[in-house]
Amino acid sequence: MAGDSVECFLTPPSHGRLNISDLKAAVADSFFALPPAFQTMMDESCALLHDSEEVTQQAYQVVVSLEAVLGPLRQGDAQQRWQALADLEDIGQRGGDAVLVALAGCLHDRDWKNRMAAIEAIPHVATQGDQLALKTVIDGCSDREPRVRNSAVLTLPDIAEPGDAQALTALRGLLMDTEEEVRISAVLATVGITESGDAQTLEALLKCLEDRAWRVRIAAVEAISQIVVRADERVAFALSQHIERDKWWLVRIALIRVLPHIAGRGNQCAINAILGRLLDIDWSVRMAAIEVIPLMTERGDGVVIQSLVLCLIDDVRPVRMTAARALRKMFATSLFDTLVHVRRAVGWCACGC
């Protein structure tokens, strides 16, 4: 440790012996915080000591070496390589470029678990924006094993800086991955890297609304809502159109809930899409549509009030109750004008019945 020394006060265990492994653990717990795997203990005669040997001296020399871990990483069996990766993660950024180079080499490991462990260790040993770390993670995004690709995708936001073109290009390609979990992770990772309003990423995410997996479509809706700038008419139009087409009720609800943020108040295309869901086959969708209407329209809007009054005769009680609360929010400054619309709508309902 560069000539420094550390005093360790050790209490013998119940069996009465202190081993070299106990001494290494004490050094690891000291201010050096040096994991035992990187320590080699020597006695006064400079003889190497094994962990199982007993502590018999007052002072020992500690040799610190990355090679103690890198050796098993290159030449050990699968279990030894996995343990070496865990040790490298513990050493953190103190290992320098040598550790990053070693982790990059692990992408060729024949065991996919070790390849994944190498990728997951990178954020612990590299700083955000490090080009070697970024290249290693991007390379992992094309691994043949889906679980390795998924791990690499989730690691990208920790390594890539916001707006990084290489990372975003890799993520856009993974939005079309054969595995559903990888596609979901790619959608989520774009939020951590994409800058607000990025047109290319928004276009790619809008295409994800056609994905065959409903979980991918919901993730895309959430990602779009976090990246888009408020009152983006083009995106609001695309989402409004998709509300009517999507066959999965959870996706329709997700779209309904983000539209007020994206479309803003008074966007007629979005309002019409929401009003159309008041007749949705699923009562949860109808209720979600009722809840957001006051956020998108002006108070006292006669057409909206009449539509909400029709919901008061819905077959499902929670829908009727939600409609009543929404009507209260829609009251204009002139309560008389609002009640006129309500009476007209109720009369229309009576005639229809």
C-alpha cells in the first residue's frame, strides 16, 4: 500500500485461532477498504502465506496486485471467473483502465452469466461518458444471449451521457429485438438518455405502439410522455388515433392518462378521442376517460357536459359516480347555463329510453 501501514486490533474467535484470512478481512474493513482478493500476505522472510495459515507475527507485509484477480479471470474455471468479476466490481474505479480492458475481454467468455456479470460491473468501475466502457456496453447489446442483451440495455443509461448518439442508435435498433423483455428495457432506457423533444427517438417510440406485445406498447406510452414537450400536436394526434385502434384495455387507459399532459387543454382531436372512449366496451377505460375530461376542456363546455350526463346511466356504479364528480368540476361560472345543458341531456336520455 505504497509504504503505508495500518494497525489492526483483532479479537480471536471462539476456536482461539486467527488466520491470515481474518487479517485480510481486517485490512478490507480499514480505511484502505481493499478487498481480500487483491491482498497477498508475506511474513518476515517474504514467504507467501495462505489464507488458512495462522497469524503468528505482530507485523505482515501486504502486496496489492490486480493480477491476483485478473489471473483467475483469464485462466480460471467458470466459477473462478465469476468470483473474479465480483472482486473487480468491489475494487471500483481504483482499478483504472486495466479493469475496464479486462471486463471488455469478458464479453467473449463462453459462459453467458459471466458476460452479463462483466457488463453489470462496468458502472461500478467506470465514470459516465467513458468511451471504452460505452463501447463495451454497446457491444453487449448485440450478444446472442437475450439476458445479456437485456442487462446491457439497462446498463446504458448509467454509462452514456444524455443525448449520446451511439447509445441512442443502439437503443433504437433494440426496439425491434426478437425478445419482448429486451424491447421493454430498450424503451425504458431511452428515457434515461434521450433529451427532451428528440424527434428521432419519439418517432421510433411511436412505432412501438404497433408492437405485438401490449407490455411494450404501455412502456412506449410512458416513455413518450416523459420525452415529449407539452402541447406537441403531432404526437398528440398520433396517440389520439391509436386510442381507437388498440385492442388491449390497459394500453387504452395508459394512452388516455398521458393525453392531457401531451395535448394540453383545448386540443379538439384529443378531446374527441377521449369522448369516444366514454362508450368503450371496458368500464375501466370509460372511467379513465371521464377522469381526464375536466383536464382537457373548458368549464361549462356544453357538448362535454351532455356527454358526461349520459354516463350517469352507465351500467357500472363506479363509472356513474366518476361522471358525477366530473360534472361538478365542469360547472361554469354561471351555474344556470350548466344546468340548462344538464336538463337538455337528461331529457334526451329520457327520450332515448
